[in-house]
Amino acid sequence: GIDCQGGSRMCCRQEFFVDFREIGWHDWIIQPEGYAMNFCIGQCPLHIAGMPGIAASFHTAVLNLLKANTAAGTTGGGSCCVPTSRRPLSLLYYDRDSNIVKTDIPDMVVEACGCS
Amino acid sequence: PRAGGQCPACGGPTLDLESQRELLLDLAKRSILDKLHLRQRPTLNHPVSRAALRTALQRLHGLPQGALPEDNREQECEIISFAKTGLSTINQTRLDFHFSSDRTAGGMEVQQASLMFFVQLPSNTTWTLKLRVLVLSPYNTNLTLATQYLLEVNASGWHQLLLGPEAQAACSQGHLTLELVPEDQVARSSVILGGAAHRPFVAARVRVGGKHRIRRR
């Protein structure tokens, strides 16, 4: 996947770290210290639609050239910048009875973005 | 993009960076609370001491891991519930364990539950302890005996007792009461109930949210 840097406008992953101490949640969330709420942002021009967000294979490159050259004639919806890989968020926290709860929330952290 | 421009993704007005940050922090809070089936962050009425937390986490790692939930709509979690010492007399001690109604409302199924308790024994002695599982019957407010275990312990330290289906069902309903009935004087003074690092607790492996998620979907 591509991480957003500077003024890149193409589809990329924007990192955004939420520090639980900063939002006053460090008293009830024991571990971890924060949550990487990364998100996908940027444009997906048609000729890179379907790019899995990694170095495209030769086949994909040819396909994209064909699309770019025939892009004018194509109709239909655009392509969106979406997560292509995610991992769980493991939390250790106190519930309101002061029980300790350990849980894994699936698909909570975006690892990579790509064009649908 | 600078404030006042147009968002390249949705075409709406762009926010200044500070408002954007506020929006994202609020989204992060909402996302975590939603996945934990919580309406708001919990307020802690009985903070747990660091010593009890450390002890419990060490014991938690010692428990056998369960199979992952086959249905990803469900979420598996482990809960450690510290005992609140209930009604006690010279002959027996009651331990109450509460499991949040947030989870029970969303459909909580206890897969496994163990009682962990600490014993300080004089050397070369063995003692016997009766452990009763008391449950609320649907028709009256009194606790009735659901099942009981006879424990024989011959060493000081932490002990684990795997609890059966009656206790698991009580945990699933949100409240478990255990009664320790020592068989003799030695046993009476041996179970450590107080003290920051030796509070008895129940470690439960729970499946949450199967029904809840389907309903919302």
C-alpha cells in the first residue's frame, strides 16, 4: 500500500493515531495506549481502477493502458479509494463492573488502501 | 486541503485541520464503543488495584486458549470478574461476581469459566472445602443451590477450579454467587479473600454479539 505523504492526491493510506490519554480514556482502557485509526483518502482515476494498492503487475499495467486509451468511451461509476488490508485491534479494558475484559475487534486497523 | 476549498473526495466544504481532528477523534470513539457493544464509555466505580490486575493477567495467560469463533459476526473475549464478598457468616463466605448487562443484552454465551482463589495453608496440612453454586430461581428472589463441589487442597498458592454448566449459565445471565463452606477450622482461616493481590476472581471465556449483530444487520 502507499502511505500519504505531503500533498499526494492519489489513493493512499492516511495514518491517524488516537492517543487514549489525550481523549481521557486511559483510565478504562488498560492496553494498548492508543488506536491507529488510519483511513483511505485520494483519487482513483479510471486508468488505475482495480489497482490493488501495491506495485501493479505487468498484466495490470497493460490493462490500465488499455483503459486509459479507451477511457473516453467508457461509462459507469468511478473507482473509490478503499482499504485493501486490515488487522484486528486487541483491547484490554475495564467494563462498568470493573471486570477486566480482553477482546480482539476484527478489521479495526487499516493496513493498506487501493482503488476499487 | 485548505479550509474553505472543496473536498476532492466528496465535493463538500473542507474543514480546517482542528475541526477535522475533532471529527476523527469522535469517529474513533464511536467506532470503538460500537464494536464493544457499549453505548458510552464505562464509569469505574470500584477501581482495581495494580497488584490485582497484574496477578489476574498472569493467571489469564495460564488458561487454555479456546477455538476462534467460526462465525465472524460473533466476537470472543475473556473476562476477569473480581469477587465482591457478599453475605458471610463464621461458617460460610459468599462471593458475588457481576457480568455487565451491556454484553448480556447483546447476547453473551459463556464458553468456559474458572474460579481462581489463593490459599495460605500451614505446612503438611490438607483441608477440604465445599463450594456451592447458588442461582436465582425464576419464581422467587431467594438463591437456590444449583450444584456443589468438594475441594481438597494440600498446598498454599493459587488454585483453579473449572466451573460447570450451571455456573456458566449464571455468568451468562450476568450474576454468579459462589458459597465457600470450609469443612474444618483450618480451612476456615486459610482461604485468602482480602488483600490487593489475592482477591478471588472468575476467569470466563465468552462469545458476544452473535444475536446482537444479526439483529442490527
